[in-house]
Amino acid sequence: MRKLNVMLFVLVLVLVFSGCGGESTSTEPTSLHVIRPVDLNHFFTRLDRTITDKKAIQHVYTAALALPSFPIHQGAISCGADFGIVYQLIFLRRATSLHTINIVATGCSKVQIDNASFRRMNGPFEALVAKTLAIPSLLPSDTCLFQHNKCDATS
């Protein structure tokens, strides 16, 4: 009888700590909505895409948080040409927005997290985001830039 009570107690503990097989109450995003409006110079058409690969979504968010801080109040900074290309990444859990990241792809190439923290974008992060979005680059090709051709969302 005692052995049965111990087994029942263990079973109850397992069910309690495993969540009874129910859905996780995690705050990890389940989808990523990405918008790239038409840029100032019209090099790119609008991009509006939703990503549902949870592993890829979490990888992008974790990589953004790991970027170095952007030196906002440290004097003058020399940056390249800013063509106004911005990507807005909205991390969602079901229909609820958890985090928003704005990527300024040209000029000083920065990442703004939740309208607060600014980070300096780097090549590996840019490549990760482009791969996640299934586009060749966050930047327009030389053909788009220098021949003033309009490029579509996959260019």
C-alpha cells in the first residue's frame, strides 16, 4: 500500500511539473511580421512577410539583443549614404505584439529595439535577417542603386 501511495505521489508531481501536456505559457514569439515600406528613393517595393519558424524567429531576436550598443551620445559619427531603407520586425505571440525591432539598413546601419535601445548592426546579423526573410540582402543591389531601377521585394 505504501508503495502505491509513493507511486501516486510521484505521478502527481510529474503531471504538475510537466504542465499536464498543456500548452506552454512561454512569452517566446510564435511569429514574426516584417514590413519594409517603400523607401524614400523607391529602390525597393514594399515587403510584407510573416515568418512562422519559431527557431529562426528566436535566433533573430537573440542575435539583435547581442549586438553592441550604438554610440548615440558620443559625438560625430561618419556614416555611409542613407537611402531610407527600414525594416520593421514585429515579434508576436499569437496576435499580441511582444517586441518591435526597427532596422535602418543604410546610413549608420542601426537596430532599435522596442523604441528604446539602439544597437550597431553588423554583417552577420544583416545576413541572418536576410536569410530569415529569404531575400539576398537587406540592401538594394548596385543595379537598383546606380541605374535607378525599381527592385522588387526579393531583389
